[in-house]
Amino acid sequence: MAPIATPPSVSWAQRSARVILTFNVECEKSDINIDKKSVSFKGVGTADNKCYEVIIPLYAEINPEKSTQVNKGRYIEVILVKEKTDEPFWPSLTSDKKKHHWLKVDFNRWQDEDESGDDMDDMNDMFSNKLGDFDDEKDDSSSAEEEDLPDLE
């Protein structure tokens, strides 16, 4: 009997010109097919040896030739380039009106329609997980905050 495939946890965010999908599964060899109206994922998790599979019918058309995917070890990221960037933001990722238990919004990467963004924001977003938080040690604003506090007795 063949193993039963379950959908992986998927998070998504969107920008004016692209949609970012994150398949939250550690998978060495995955099969991802990007079509104009759908994205399909199939793979075996390395940690649990479980079979994962999902087909996501997209809300609107994308450009498969310009879309990319990167396996980052613990998750797989897919950048879908929208076919029509002048249209309003998608109200949902999928064309069906169902609430999928495996699909959630990635609010850390989400950009609202009224926010102005450019390609540099996307580049910074791509590298944000690679860099640490480097605060300037010369700007010590904590000492100014401590001066306003009354002495403890």
C-alpha cells in the first residue's frame, strides 16, 4: 500500500509584483511544478520520512518563466511573479474559496497595497534571515533612558 501524502505547512505573503510561498518542510529532493494557474509540491521529509504533497490553485495567473524556487534546508521558498502587476492585491492565494488548514499568511513578509515598496525591499527581505541584528554600539540610547528614571531606594 502506498503511503498517504499529507499537505505540508505553507505560508504566503504578497507584494505588488510577486507572491512569496514558503513550504515549511525539510526536504532534500522536492518536485515543484509552477504553472500559470497552479503550484504543485511533492517531496519526502528528511526528518520524519513522511510523504508531502499539495496542489495549490492560484487566485490569478503568474509568469512561470520568471518565477523561482530555492531550497534553504529547513524550508523551500518559491517566488511567484504575477502576470498582471497593475491589478489590485489578491484577496486570497487560492482560487477556491476554501479555508485550508495547512495554509497561513506570513505577516512578517506581508506588504499592504498602500505601502510603497521597491525592489530593494525585496532584496533586503531575501537577505534578512542571513544577517544578524547589528546595532551601532556607539549610539548608546539606553543611558539617556536610564537618566529619566528615579533612583531606587
